[in-house]
Amino acid sequence: MSIAIVLFALLVTAWFLAMIESWTATGRLHPAAPLLSGLAHLGRESVVPRTPDRVFFETAPVLLLVAAMLGAAVLPLAPNLIIADLATGALFFNAALAYVLVALIMGGWGPNGAYAMVGGWRFLGQLIAYAMLIVMPITAVAMRAESLVNTAIVGSQESLWNIVYQPLGFVLFYIAAMALAFRPPFDLPTAEGELAGGVDAEYTGVRLAVLRLARLLLVVTLASATTVFYLGGWHGPLLPPWAWSLIKTLAVAVSMLLVGHYLPRIREADLLGWCWKLGIPLALLNIFIVGLLILVVP
Amino acid sequence: MSATQQYLLLLGMAIGTLGVVLSLYGLARAMGPTRGEPGKDVPASAGTMSRDPVWGRYHVRYYGYALLFLAFDMEMAYMYPWAVVYKEEGLVALVDMGVFLAILFLGLLYGWSQGALRRQ
């Protein structure tokens, strides 16, 4: 039962997000826009490139979707509303989202097109930039919770949310999450106007629909993770726990879309430079500060 | 739920997702076939198949970062179990990991000074 509720909540959040995304594109708020757009994709031809690596080409969209779903499966919506409350939940979340890289490299390699291939290799460079900024802030979160169980991590924030306790970690995680979901300004693998869509370029019809859905769910998963790790998860006054989780997740996801809307795309060399010269020292400093806080403040 | 059951559940979810995607593909196929027209299946470039092979060697210009990344990624494998017992162990844990991280961080600084942190 709880599994069905969590999956339904995931779908509803993705629906809202798709609605808002189409709103920013067309200027009209249309509640049925995601459904119509999805049906339109189903009706279009799904062309396979002439000399593809068929296995990679077909696997990429499915793998991206599965990675996003597995990541969402270990994040709690409310104390009992979680699909699998693993003992190593925070670690599993990282492991599941590592497959985003694999899916994008496959999607770049599969169609045997130059733009797609460049997009795929670019994302490998992007992973080297953002990966440490995902795992290091999560370490600091686990230090405070004394656990990798995601429900325990939310439980540790009952008195004070992690965004206040470790604001530095929040900022780093938020930026890295946007880079992981390859939202603008970090949309290097799919750069429109520069790579002709990159990894997206050779996918059409129903395969593109699956790829788009996977990207959307990836944003929802990462927004949900930000909520769980930093914004106190289900904690909040008056409303029931699941409602707070949904509201926070949606707010974070929308803020990610908004930020991306107003920033120019960053160059790969700059992203790598910023992440390694500034991001990683700050992430280590964050772990040190949290370590001192845990020891000094009882 | 036991750990085995949880992992089986996750496996089931992955298979279920695959099932949803396959049924979507089936639905799309039922709505009409893809017409084979010349030139339609050429990857996006100048309208013809590219002269050079795409699956060739690619200069990974971020290899300096990539080598450092390996060191840091290994370090993270130690950090997670350390983070869980950190509060219990107290100051000893802070000093232990502090020394380890300081050495690693010096390595990062050294790499930086030698020009590893730039696109080659």
C-alpha cells in the first residue's frame, strides 16, 4: 500500500513539474499539458540511426529511468511511507545515481553520431566535477544522524534542520544536484544550440518520451533528496507529514528550474575548475565544522 | 522487512519500470509504423554519414582531474562507515580522519601547483 502511495506521489510531483516547465516554455498554465505532450511523443515516429550500437541505444533511456526510480525508492515521504528503508540508504542513493553517468555514456555512444558522442564524454567530465560534492555533504549529514538510514537522517533534524546546522553543505549539495540532473546551467551533455541536443539528438518518438520522463524524475528524486538531507523531510507544523515532504520537494524542484532559467550555460573547464579548486576544499571544511559542532555542542 | 526482502523489492521495481517502458513501446508501435525513408536515419550532422568514425579515440582533456578523482573516490569509501561511528568515537575519530584528509588535501594542493587542475 505504502509503495503505491509513494509511486503515486512521485508521479504527481513529476506531473506538476512538467506543467510548470511547459508554463515557462509556452507562457500558458495547462493542467493536461504533460499528458498531451506525452501522447504526441507516442504518436511520432521513433527512428533508429543507421549504424547504431543497438544494445547501448536501447538501454540508455530505460537505465536512466530505472536509476531515478531506485534513487527515489530509498527516500522517505513520511515515517512509514517509504518503499525500502535500507540500512545503507544514503549510500544506496549514491550508488543508484551513479548509473546516470552510465546511461548518458551509453546514450552518447549508441547512435553513432558525433554530437551525441561529444555530449556523452562531456558528462564524464561533469561527473568528475560534481561527484565529490554529492558524497562529501552527505557524509556530514550522516555524521550528525549517526546513521545511513534515511528515516533516521530525517529524524535527526527534528529540533534543527540541516540547512541551518550545515548551510555550506546545503549550498554545495544543491549545486551538485543540479549538475547531476544536468539541468541548465549545467546541461553540458544535452546543450541545445551548441551540440544540437547532444545525447538527446538521436532519440525520437517514444524513446525520447522515456528519456524526458527519466530526466523529470531525476529532478524530482534530487529535490526529494535535498528535502530529506537538508530541509527536515516530513517535519513541519499543522499539515500531515507527507504533505510537508511533497511541498518541500516541489519547492526545491521549482527553484532548480528557476535558477537554471536565468543563468547562462557554464563551460566544462570552468565547472571542473570551480568544483575542484573551491568546491572540494569547502566540502572538506564543512565536514570539519560539522565534526567540531558535534563534539562541542552536546 | 528484512534486508533481502528490501533488495528483492528494489529489483522488482527495476523490472516493473522496464515493463512500463516496454508497454509504452508496444503502445507506440500499435499507433503506427516508422516509415523507412532515405536519409531519415542519418545522425544529426551535415546530412550525410560522417566521414570520420565517431567511435574513435577522444582526447580526455580532464585527465588530471580524473586521476585526482580516483584518490578522492577511494577515500569516500572510508568516510561513510567513519561518519556513522563518529559521535561514539569522538575526538579520536576527528584526529584520525583529520590526518588522513590533511595528507590527501596536500596531495590536491601539490597537484594544483603542478598544473593538474586545468583542462590540458
